[in-house]
Amino acid sequence: MASDTLTSSARTDAEISGLDALEIAGRDKEVSRGARIWAATWPKLAALAIAIAAWQIVVWTGWKPPYSLPAPLEVGRELVAQAQGPQLWDGLLTTLQRAALGYVFSVAVGLLLGLAVARSTVLRAAIGSMITALQTMPSIAWFPLAILLFELSEKAIFFVVVLGAAPSIANGVISGVDYVPPLLVRAGRNLGARGLNLYRYVIAPAALPAIVAGLKQGWAFSWRSLMAGELLVSGISQTSLGAQLTYSRELSDAPWLLSTMIVILVVGLVVDAAFGAADKAIRRRWGVLDQAGQ
């Protein structure tokens, strides 16, 4: 009997040692922060290099004349020249101010509308499908109405940006609340969470991943709507990015046009990286992100 106990104890120690060895081996495989940054960066750089190479090859084929499709180097020089002057930065500031104002208002409307629909079965039956229909409606389709209501003004652009972004954010909130496990809600109620406290401490944290996804999609819709608005309502601002696209097209200045498009693309990439960092932080807090693979 004593020998069996000793054998079992030795086997348990061996198993623990084996698990410890696996954990230590996993730690040994952890890479430095610089290596992780490089691992996340080089695919993007490779994709950028491939895109530029493909662009240059198309230019070499002579498919379009140089004044319509300039080479990447020429566009790069134009971008550097624009960055050295005030016009690009003034236009970027104007566009970002419009984007921030419209998006913040859209977030407020989307969150309130989404929570109201998620809590009320009457509202869900009345306008739940309407929110989805508004989300699928192209933002450009709202501009004739916006111009009729507000003429060629900042209000017209703001109107379309909000209508483009708010439904996506509201749908993200509704989806997140719908997928909160009922067991979690019951546990919160048993612990004394009621009313707003239930949403603040139980439902909102559980629905946060879907809400962040809705916020990200809402930003994409608002940015697209803003660009469309600035292209159509270019007369109210000579400095916005959309207005610069219009003027460069009218002047047949392809390098200016393409350099402005690159700036718009970079803004989108920066915002996407910010939302990606927020998503990673949420997954890390939830324990679903591999610590060694960050």
C-alpha cells in the first residue's frame, strides 16, 4: 500500500514537472517587443511594395498617358511638395474636424437608439428592421434630400454623415445586447444589479466586443459619407480633402489627385489601427488573446 502511494506521488510529481517544463518552454519561445512589431509590420510593407510595383508596371505598359496615370515616383514628389505647404494640412484639419463632429454625434445617437431598441420589444418591432434598411442605404442617396433641406452647406454634410454612421452603431449595440448570455444577466440580478446598473456593470461589458465592431463600422460609413459630401458640396470649402480632389480633377492634375487619395487612405489606416488596438485590449482583458502571440 505504501509503495502504491509512493508510486502515485512520484507520477504526480513527474506530471507536474512535465507541465512546468511545457510552461517554461513556452516562456522561452516568447519573442521581444521589437520582433512582434516587425512581425506585424513586414506583411503591410510587403503588400505596399507589391502595390507600388504593380502600379509602376501598369505605367510602363503605356495603358494610359502619363498625364492621366503618373508614375509612383512623380506622385511621391507631389505628396512631399504638398506636405511642405499649408494647403494639405488645412484641408486635412477641415476634414478631420467634420469627421470628428459627425462621428461623435453619430455615436451618441447610435448608442441611445441601440439601447432603446434592445430594451423595448415595441421599439424593436416598430423600427428594428428600419435601422437595418437605413444602414444598407447608400449615403450618396441622401444628398439630394440634404441639399433640398440645408442647401449647399456644412449642415448638409453633417446630416448625411450622421445618417450614414448612426444605424451601423445602433445595430452593433443591438447585436451585442442580444448575444449577452441570459445566465450572466440572471447572475447580475441575483447580485443586486437592476436597471441602469445592470446595463452598466453586466450587459455593457459583455456586449463591448460587438459595440466596438459597430463603432468601427460606423466610422467607415461616416468617413465614406464625408468624402462623398465634400466631393459634392465642394463650394463651401476650398481646403477640405474632398474639395482638393474635385479641384485636382477639374485641373487634370493627376499627381495632386492621387497624392490626396493617398492621404485619405492613410487616415483610414490610422483609424483602423486604433480600433484594432482597442479590440486587442478587449480580447486581452477577456483572456482570449495569446499573450505570447501579441
